[in-house]
Amino acid sequence: MKIAVVGAGYVGLVTGVCLADMGHYVTCIDINENKVERMKNGVSPIYEPGLTELLKKNLEVGRLVFTSDHRKGFKEVEVIFIAVGTPQNDDGSADISYVEDVAKTIAFCAESDTIIVTKSTVPVGTNDRLQALINLHKANDITIEIVSNPEFLREGSAVNDTFYADRIVIGSNSEKATKKMKEIYQDFNIPIYLTDIRSAEMIKYASNAFLATKISFINEIANICERVGADVEKVAVGMGLDQRIGTSFLKAGIGYGGSCFPKDTKALIQIAGNVAYDFELLKGVVNVNSKQQTILVDKLKKKFHSLHGKRLAILGLAFKPNTDDLREAASLMVIDELVKEGAEVICYDPIAMENAKQTIIHPQIRFAASVEDAVKDSEAALILTEWDEIKSIDLKVFTHMKTPFVLDGRNCYSLEQVKAAGFEYHSIGRSA
Ligand code: UGA
């Protein structure tokens, strides 16, 4: 099938590449010409395992093309996916203006019957509004129908998540559109859940909010574990054995970050507020997360009377491993706090370094070439991302620090391992 995908960000590019790999002819459209040129040459603008290989392969076989020209991209396509951003407004609500702009452009340009598939995360009711907008702006006497098809892929495992998703959710009020969507996804062999448009929109927010709730819940349990002498890792395993609970998303740490959970939880609170519903539980989840992000700084302050002039190493900057994404990463909040306290911060991340150098600019902040470089002469090391490289490092490296004091926000090491290496170590929800 001939398909266009508007917006070549995480969701759009991965979707486009994977649809092409399943045999569809895909045109990815992005307004950033520089990015389009790079993608045409097989260069992925994002770090995502497996993506570059598939990008190159599908470019070569001619199933994938890139353009910044919408009209050209929409030529002869039956289905157009919208995967542009829905950033956060100042009040926490989602800004849907980019999605609306794309819908209007489609209405102006489409010359034959078209199905629009909204992949972007949009507040409940948005697709109905888009349909009205399109009907108003349609330039030709054609049928344009909208389908909601929320995305559940994770950064860092996006390609794998697309091919092996637990479910595909399709919200549609049209039989014709539903049939087309089933055709698009038939070779993926993933269970399809068909529902109405508004429920599909809500499934996306409810899923992300529920996962964020699991994380804040286990983080609070971790904080209590530390005080009562229990071990949150063992508690999570014991809880997860109950199939009603499950083991996933019970990893205690320094809170969730990224471009989705922080934004979507706040947007859902707004969605509820707009219909006069106070989503108290989710407000708690958000508050717990922001406190959790700087929990290591509190521990640091307990150890040293003042952080002024102290050299502190930050290991891991990305909001999670296998991505170079720093958006809403705990590292940004931690570094901000440390700088305010007058500390000298030396950072290391295996992949997010280039991004970090452009994002985190301050005279008190420097970047190291390796873990060894970062911790050498430091008075404390803070582990903020559980990269394999950091998890598998020879722990002796920490014994060469000025003060061998390690605060591990991601529980990278077993307590036995650390005891044997011999340095002061504090992690999350475990009494060292
Ligand atoms: C999340 C969802 O998992 C995807 O299903 C969804 O499609 C995506 O948002 C989105 O809405 O686009 P992502 O933000 O890529 O995906 O990352 P996750 O792997 O979910 O991790 C989010 C944050 O939670 C990270 O900071 C991670 O460190 C943290 N986390 C995750 C924990 O602290 N503990 C856990 O047990 C799991």
C-alpha cells in the first residue's frame, strides 16, 4: 500500500521505516530539510538500535522515500499517518497545533479519498475536532476519514516494540477505514484491538499514566524500604510473582523522565480537569516523581555539609539507557541542583554526550571522556542512567576517587559486589 507519514521524529520515522520493511511504499515527510537530506542518505537523525540498518535497506529497495514537500508526499497515497509532536503548554495541556496544521494541509492537498491515521498522542476528542476541521477545509469533493492509532513504542527499543508489540489499538468510526487499517497491519501478526476513536485516544493516556503510577508507587515503597531495612529489589520480585501485578515497571530509581510520561501524565490531569474531575491519584504520581528525581542530591547534602567547590561526577545523562535523549531526564534536575549548590560537575554518558554538550552549558559543568576520567579526583559519583557500560565496569575504579562515595540512582550493582570492592555506597530502597 502507498502510505505517507508526516513527522519524522521517533514515532514517525520508526513507523515509516517499519511499514516499509513490511512491504508498504512509504513517503516520510518532515519540514526540516536538513534532516530530510540526511535521511535520504541513510543517516538516522536519532540514536535507535536497529533503525539505521532498516532505513538503509528500505531506501535501497525503493520502498522508502523522504521529502519536505507535503503535496508531493501526499500524491497517490491512500493513507496518511500523522506523527508530529504534541508538546506541553505552560499549563501542562497538550499543544495540538502541529497536528491541526497537518490535518489542514491534508485537507488542502488531498486529491482522492484518504484515511488519516493519528499516531501523535492527542487529548480525547481531538480526532473528532480534526474531522470537523478537515470537512471545513477540504479542497476537493472527496472523503477523508480519521482513525486513532496510538503508539506504544519505547525509545531505545522502538524497532523491536513496533514489530513485536503486545497490541495494536485502532479507534475508528468507519468500516472502510477499519478494513484498510487491518490490511496495513496484517503481516505484523500482532493482536488488533478495535474500538471507538475516543476510547483509543484515552487508552494511550491511561496506559502511560498507569505505567508512571507503577514507577512512582515502587519508588515510594523503596523510600520506605530504606527506612525499615527492607530491600525494594526483593520486594518488587515478590510482588511481581503475582500475575495480577507483574514484574515490569517496578524498577525503583530516581524517577521517570523522557518525552512521554512527564508530558502525558500532566496532560491527562488537564484532560480530567477540563471535565471538572480532579485526578488526585495522578497528581500524586507526578509530585512523587519530581521529589524522587533529586533524592540523590538530598543524600549528598546529608554526607557533606556544603557542596560548594566539591567535584562531583555524574555517570549517565540520558533519561534511560540506549537513547541519547535528555528530555526531562533526571540528570538535568540533578545537575541544576548541584550547580545551584556551587558544586563542580563532571559528566559522562556513553551515547548522549553530543546532545548534552549542546543542552547543558554552564561554567561549573565539564565533560569527561570515560567513567575513569569522570570519577578520578571526584568526591562523589552519582549514577543516573543504568547503561551496560556503567553496570559492567570494574568497581575498582571507584576506589581511586578522592572520596570513594557512590550514590547509585539505578541500583546497578549488587550489595555483595559493592561490599567486596570496598567503598561507601548508597542506592535506592536498599540498606547498604
Ligand atoms: C514510554 C512508554 O513505555 C511507551 O509505551 C510509550 O509509547 C512511550 O512512553 C510514548 O508515549 O511515546 P519511553 O518514554 O520511551 O516509553 O520509555 P520507558 O522505557 O517507558 O521509560 C520511561 C522512564 O521510566 C525512564 O526514565 C525509565 O528510566 C523510567 N522507568 C521505567 C523506571 O524508573 N522504572 C521502571 O521500572 C521502568
